Amino acid sequence: MTATDPADELSELSSKLDTIEAVLEPDAMRTEAADLREQSADPTLWEDQTRAQQVTRRLSHLEGELSRLDNLRQRLSDAETLFELADEETEPSAREEARNEGLTELAGLRKDIDGLEVRTLLSGEYDSREALITINSQAGGADAEDFAGNLQRMYLRWAERHKYPSEVYEVSYGEAGIKSTTFAVKAPYAYGTLRGEQGTHRMVRISKYDNQGRRQTSFAGVDVVPVVETTDHVEIPDDEIRVDVYRSSGPGGQGVNTTDSAVRITHLPTGIVVSCQNERSQIQNKASALAVLQAKLLERRREQEAEELAALKGDGRRAWGSQIRNYVLYPYQMVKDQRTGHETSQAETVLDGEIDDFIDAEIRWLRKSEAEEK
């Protein structure tokens, strides 16, 4: 929306920020942050490292969200002042320069406030969780393995840009790239933010593995599940799993690659297989692999419940489409989401982690789709 009068648009953006704050409840966030600061100051907190990491990550998230809200309020005030000063300028060129500066800031504010508004749509049962992402190369041979590696880098770069901690649990290397990989984005609401990335991603480009330089189409599958919490009660009896240990492969330190520290767990009833090789300790790798397995079983249970509910409603729709996004690098550059229609010609930028516009569009699309299914 483009307002003819900047004052009208500033007023509208201020009202929209009021609505966002009513949903996010910054006063409650400040109270929780104060409590977490008190907990983090307790020297005994780090006796339980898992709990300590949860506290520090949640505190960092809250402080970031509060800073973001405060910053937007300040920018709105500064933009209003900028337009007032422009109107007071007697020199036409100075007035025009100040006004253009104000319009540029107004466009930035509109984009940032709209982006924050998307955060208020994350109200699903597991949306507040951290995210566990698995990428598998599919059809396309060496190009598919290379593409899977591109996608892993894209998501890790996205997390890095947002200062979200991430941890790679397992990578299975192929001849040209990655056969499969599992990693976590350890930030509140990471699952709600990234869950729309689940599906098949398609790449079209000139193959660097083809001696004749022909165009190649390759595919990679992305799976996104919420990280389990202690309240989820995902019990896995010992007689339902098989644990294998093996030597880690691929890049790594001497201690990682020369001992049988990597762990592979097979869930016998479902056939789900998970691996972890990022730690030197077999015990640590087993604990991480069990956490991944629990997350996958939790998602499986959620999907089964959703399918049963859809069947009762007489509506078979459950998945949001298999092939979700195309990345074209030749004969032109374009990335387009098949569901939302959002696209850009900045394909290399997207592959470098600039995917927020795609994520915002799919969050809105998913929310609308889910509302229509109710």
C-alpha cells in the first residue's frame, strides 16, 4: 500500500505496530526476560548445561524481539521528525532531498513492520519450537548432491544472518556433495518460521559435472520438524531400536575420524534411521541421535493425527504440495515459489541465505490454507 500523504502512512504503520504489540505483549516479554536474567546470574545454572542453554537462548530471543520493537518505535518517531523538517526547509533542493530520505526510510519501515507482523501468525502447537532440518539429494545424480549442499549452506547462512545458533548433527557425503544432512536451528520459533520450507526443491542450471556443459535439472528434499521437549513424552523402548556405531567420514578432526564414535539408530517399527557424527564422544552422539529420532517420531504422530482429522472431515488435503520451489540459474536467473507465486531474479542472493521474503510469503500462505481447512 502506498499512501499519498506520508503522515497518513506513518499513522497507519503506528497503528499496525500497536496491533502487533497487542499480540506479542512486550510487557510480558520484559517480565519473562527479567526472570531469565535472574536465572542466568545463578552460578549453579550451568550445572545443567541443557537447561542453561535453553535459558540463554530464550533470553537472547526476548531481548532481540524487544530491541526490534523499540527500534521500530524510534524509527517511526524519527521519520515523522524528518518529514516535519523537510516541510520547514525553504530551499527547494534541500526540501526535496530531505523528503526523499524520509520516503526511503518509510519504505524500509513498511517492509520491517510487515515482516514483524508475520511473527504474530506463528501460533501453531509447535511453532515456538526450535527446528530440526533434514535435506536429502533426490533425482539428478551428482548435481542433486551438489544442490543438497547448496541448500544446507543457504539455511545455515540464513540462520547466521539472524544470529540464530545452529548445529550440524550428521552429514553423509557423496561423490559430488551431500547425500543427506541433518542440522538444528536453535532459536525460538525456528520451526514455525521454517516449516513451510518442507518439500521438494528443484534446481535448473548448467551442470559442472557434464563434460558437454548441458543443462541439468536436479532435486533435493527438505524435511522440517520441531525439536522435542521433555513435555512431549515420546517414549522409545530399547527393544524398538538398533544402535550401530561406525567411524565418521568426511571433513573432521583426527579424533573424530579415527574412532568409532559415530552412531546410527534404526527405529525398527517405522524404519526411520538417524545418525549423528558431530561429537568425539559416542555417548554424546547417541544422545543427539535419540533427540533427532524423537523429533521425527513426534512429527510422524502429528501427521497421523492430522490425516485422521482430515479423513473425518472428508478432506484429503494434508500436504502443501511436494515440489515447492524452483531455482533456475540457466538460461536466466529466477527463484519462484510454486505455492505463493513469490519470485525473484536474485537467485545467487537467495542461495546465499536471503530467503526472508519467501519465508514471510509462505507463512501467510500456510496460515490462510490452514484457516480454509478448518
